[in-house]
Amino acid sequence: MKRISVLLFFPALMLLSCDIGGHVATDPTEMYEKSIELINEQSFKQAKPLLENAVRSFRDLKKTDQLIEALTFLVQTDLNLGEFRSAMAAAEQALVLTRKEGDVHGEVRLAVLEGDISAAMHMNNRAIVSYRTAAASATAFDDKTAKAESELRLGSILKASNDLEEALLVYRGVLTLSQATGNRQHLAAALGGIGSIYRMQKRNDEAANSLMQAVASISQTSNPLLVARLQAELGLLHIAQNNKNAAVRDFRDAVNILRRARTGRDIQTVLLFQLGNLYEQNGSGTEAKRYYREASELAHAEGDRIAENYLSLFLVRCENSLLSAEERTRKSEDMKRSYEQISKNFEECSHISGQGYLFIQLGKEYEQAGDFAKARELYLKAVTLDQNTLAEYSSDELHLPYQKALGIDPSHQDWYNCLSALLVKAQRIKEALKIMEYARTRQLARLFQDITVSLRYPPLKQQTKNVRQLLEQTRLLETEYSARLASTKHSNDNHDVIPLHAEVENAKQQLFKESHQIIDAYPNYEALVLPSPVEIEVLQSNIPYGSLAIEFLPTDDELYIFALSSTQLTIRSTAIRHENLLSLITEYRQLLQDPNVYSGEAGESSIASMTRFARLSTQMYDILLRPVEDLFDRNIIIVENKEMEGFPFHAIERQDSKGNVKYVLEGTSVDYVPSLGSLRYRTVSTAHLQDVVAFGNPTGKNWSVDYELRDIRSFFKGARIMVGLETSWDNLKSIKADVLQISTDITPRNVEFPLGNIILSNGLMVEQSAAIPFEKLSELEAVPTMVLSNHYGQGMGLSAEHALLLRINGTPDVFLNEWSADRKAAKFFSEYFFTHLANGLAPGDAYRQALLNLIRTREVSHQRSWGQFFHFGIG
């Protein structure tokens, strides 16, 4: 279990710890003091009953100050025991008292602890709110120590959430503060955070400079845990620089620092693993085995069952690598039995990431041996595990390094891919596509379950709200259940774990039942609750005649392409390795945005890049679409997935046998959907599109946007144009229209705002703006056609998830730019689109004709200019 150290702004309380002799403590103060002593010894289980008794006594005696302190330490104790609900309840009690007493410093401490609880449960968005609250309160009362502590935690959770730029700002703020206060520990921690982010951003020289400054600014004896973490971060940097010898020295130094200080045994375990992994990568299996075994013994002594099981797995792999090929074949059954045993060990500590990973590895062994039935059984076990699990406990610091080394994808998408690919080989195509589509819907649901979406379908509004609340509660329960099993120090006594498991299972049964009822009645809400697999025949019934839906299944050495029409399901394939496919997609995206390609700015030096892009454009068609081109009819519908999100299928090129080249869009309409299942969502009618509203340029600084929006009146005389101060949230949410265009900055997504923010006017001053979470668009009455024009930076903020939010709300046609090329392209697109719309074309057809017009307009004829525009819906 990850240890949560006593907050640095608790020092006065430590003075209360004392030896009270061997007698049984009955006085509340004695009980409290003894519990503090036990907490310092990391004996949380023994400390808890004493604290609980002290809390009761202090409450009865109306000793509020002592009660607040006892409750605060009870929060910390419950957190370390993985008893998250109890920790949250104690924190709420303490907060009520601190507010009543006007104890601001107490409120700050508790806000930090609430953030720690949320962080332990991987509820990062909540943790961020708590840490920001703590930092703001500490700032208001000029508590610089508490402010630095709060912001260091904030930077850490932002970094863990991959919001690197925001984390960098926070760490720089702590650096400035610590330079002013002279607090060297805070200075070192801030420099370490900055160095870690630079490493993640591949700014290795800057990372090295920051980390060396951090190490030099603090002595090993003042905070050995911090110094060891800094040394380990240097090790990770040296790995990134391919200097493995230096990395070995760094990790060894970190281990020795902790050993000398006799602290951080859980962190020592991870460091020893890192050493073993480095030796294994260098082919030194015997040395690797030694470190893995030492780490395993330490994990066992610390009671960390998750770490111990992962290390058992690495030991088996390492031992297997030391065998000759002949011995490996002869002992393959022994390895399988070892994997099966470790998977059972993972099951006992309720850690499905490790258990499912082993099911997949065993399945691959059986598939390679030709035992497809056994392989399918194991793949299905892994998928079922993921399907039936809402949350699990793990520590980013103590367990994530093992998962990264094994290549475990947190979404477990590869588990579904393995099962689907095997079903394809068995000619069970419908089952394979059903699994793929279910995996995609679950992927989307993971995002939307955590987003506040306005529920606008009255018959199911309250039931859906209740289910979403129960889903959140059940996640908390299941995280706590797995946390309690993750450490032998917590789960030796099962009398309270068994009822918790029963509570989790009962809650899940209710969730699955009620989610099914909601989806049956109103499929739009499937991503808001717990989705379930949908039969292919149901999906086919929602595909219009003449349309072909295309979904991709990448495997290790082959790309399967599902082509689904209203009457037929076909599977084709391209022989290409998964990593090669991803490499080509990445290269295409990079060249698409390369000025040498789209403008030839380097003159003759641009020719090589332009030639490569042209060849790649036709190569991507050959890989992705040519295998099913004989099935094309009036339009194709691309089902997006994470790996291909934002890839412009409509802009790649088909070369015929005579060498003639055409864009895909020139041969057929190309539309996109977030998932096949979203085709069955109920949407408003698009029969009569008369009322047009154009909304944008909230700051009044971008005259070209004004011009673009006002130009719409050339095609729709009655169009309402709202710019500048008119573009407030109050005005937007009251709009009723057939077509709504929003032209403004839409900021990139992050953990705090999963769909980013729409920048609107604050309604008071033109120069001032307001950031509105994108999901609040679900509060608008559904419009038949929505056009989103994002002007933020390179405009990389819009995606299938944004389109899905609007489709859930009932909008059938969403047009958006997945990147931003130039204002001229946006102006021409708007002009052509509204021209064709005014001439009576359906929105999807108007979109296609507008892009064909752009292709023939010299200034914007490159794919970078017109390929940015995507249509989510069916033309």
C-alpha cells in the first residue's frame, strides 16, 4: 500500500507523541498520543481503534480542537489502510468543525487530505479541485508552507494526468515561492517536478539541468525519500538518453540512500525492479534475476501483493529467457503453469490488469500452438474481467512501472482485439465486430461517465441520474475493495472485506440491470451509463441503403477491415504489422502539417518531402480502403477509433491502373461516426433548415470571423449573426435554430476539462472572455445541424468525442475542423457550405460539395486546408 506521509505542516502535533508506558490507554488524550506514536511507526491498523475511541471521547467532552486533530489523523490512517469511504466521512466531519471554528489552517490540511484520497482512487479531476482549494486558502491566509505543499501535490497529479504544461506552471510557481522563503526541500521538489516534465517532453538537456540543480540543493539526510526520488528521476532520464550504465548507477544510489536512512522500503522495491529490468534488457539475465528476487522479497515483507505478483511474473520471464530454445520448448508447460498460478494470485488481490494480461499471454501461447479453443477461452476471460470491473486500486509510483515494462494498456483495448482477431480467424465475423464495437463504446463511456451531461429526455432523466450516482459510488466501493486486498497488512482479517465484496457485487447487478433498461428505452444514453454489446442486425437496421460502414481491427501482423451495409457484413485484410501502420499514420500527419509539403516554402529542398507525402497518400489508401473499394456505393462511414482519430480518410488518394489519382472524396461521400452504435441514437429532424444562427468572435479582435459569419446572410437573408458582446453563454443557451455555427477558440482537453472549454464573451466587456466547459452545450436545445469552427492555436482540440456529446443531445449532423489550417480555408468552407445548403442540399451533401469546391480553389487546394473539415453523421 502506498504510504501517505504526515503532512509537513503537522509538526506541532508530532510533539504530542510520547511513551506512555505499557498500561492500557483509557484517557482520550493518552489514546490520542499513543495513536500518533503508532502512526509514526506506520502501524496504522493498530492506531485506528485508539483514534476512533479518542474521537468519540473528545466529541462527548466537547473538546473541539482535539476532536478536529484526532479526526484529521483518522483521515490519514483510513487512507493508508485503503478504507476510502471512512476517510472521506471523517474528512467531512472534520471540515464541518473547522469551518464552524473558523480554523482556516485546519481546512487547508483537510483539503489536501481529500485530494490525497481522490488521488489514491485515481479520481484525478477531484484531487485537482481539492489541491487547488487548499492552495487558494493557504494563499489567502499567507501560509506559504501549506501553499507550497498543496501546489507540489497539484503539480504531481497534473503530471500524472499528462497535463504537462499546466503542471509546469504550477511547479514554476512553487520554485519562485521556495526561492523567496528559502525552503530547500520545496525548492528541490519543484526542480524535480520540472525536470521530470522536461524528460517526458523529451527536452533532455533542460531536464538534466533541473534535476542536477534539485539534487545539489538538498542534503541526503534532510529528506532521503525526496533525494532518492530525484536520483531515480535521473535514472529515467539516462534511460531516455540510452545511457543505461548511468541509469544503473542512479538507481543503485537511490536504493543506498533509502537503505542508509532505513526508510522507503516500498520505493526500494520499485528501484530494485528498475535495476533488474535494465539488466534484463542488456541481456544479463542472471543479474536481472538477482534484483527481481530481492525486490520480490522486499515486496513480500512490505505486504504489497500487487508488486510481489508482478515481480513473480518478471522472475518467470527472466528464468525462461536464460533457457536454450530446446529447453524452452520442453519446459513450456511449466511456464504456463507458473502463469496460471500468478494469475490466481492476482485474482486474490483483485488486480485485473495483471490477471487479464496473463490470460492474454497464455492465450497467445495456445493460439501459436494451434489450440484456438483454449486461446478463445482465455481471451474471453480477459474481456469478461474488464467488462465486469468498474475500478481497481493501484499506485502510480509503486505499480505503474511494472505495467509500463509489460506494455499493459490501461484501456485493455488489446484484450478485445485479441479476442476479435481470433473470432475472425474462426470465421465468426459478426461476433468479432460485436466485440470491437462494444470495446469502442466502453472506451467512449469511460470519458462520458465522468462528464456532467445535461439529461434532456424527461422519461429517463431521474433514473439516469440515479444510475450515474450509483456508478460513482460503486467505483469507490470497488477501488476500496481492491485496495484492501492489495496489501497483506490490510486483508489478513476478511470479516469486513467479505461484506464489502457482497456490497460491490449487489451494486453492480443493479447497475447492469438499470443501465440495460435505460439503453433499451433511449440508446442515446448508453455512454452515460454501463453499455452492453449490441447485435449486428440492430446496427445494420440503422445503416441507410447505399451506405457502407467501415471499422478497423489492427493486429500484430494484419489489419482487418470490417465493411457493414444494411444487408451484408464483409471482412477483408491488409498484411501490415501494427507498429508499421501506426508509424505510417504518424508520418502522414506530420507531413500534412509540414510547410515544405503544403507550401513548398523551402523551394527545391521541399521536393523530397512533397514526393514522399504524395506516395504516402496513395499508400494509405491501398492499406486502409482499397481492400473494400468494390463495396463502395453512395457513401462510406468511417467508424473512428483512438489510433486513427482525426485521420482524414476523405483526403487520401486513390491511384488507378492508368496512374490517375483522385481524392477519396471525389469518388464517394465520406462521413464519420464516433461508434456504430451511435447511428441508432434518436435525433431531431433535418427536413426544413431555415433558421440559421452564426455565433462567434467573442473578443471582437478577429475581423475575418465577423466577415465570415456576416457573409452567411448572403445565402440566408434571415440569419441571425451574433458577435462580440452578444456571444455570451446566456445568449447561446437560449438559441433555438435549425443550423448553429459557433466560431471561436475551443481549448485543448485536459483532466479538469475533458472536452476543453469554449471561449465566449463575458457579456460585459469586449476585451474580456469566459471559458465555458464544452459539455455545457448539452444544455442547449438540440439543433439539426451544428458547425464548429475552432480557432485555438493549431485547432487540435475537436474530435469524435465532441461530436458524440452533440449526437447524444439529438443533433444528427456535426461539422467540425480537427485542426486549423488558415482563416481563408474556413471562410471559403463556410461560403460554399451555406451556398449549397441554401440551394436545398442536405447537410452532408452540402459538406461534400463544399470540399469539392475547396479542392478546385487554388489558394486552399492542399489537403491541409480542406482536409481539416469532418462530418459526423450520414450524408
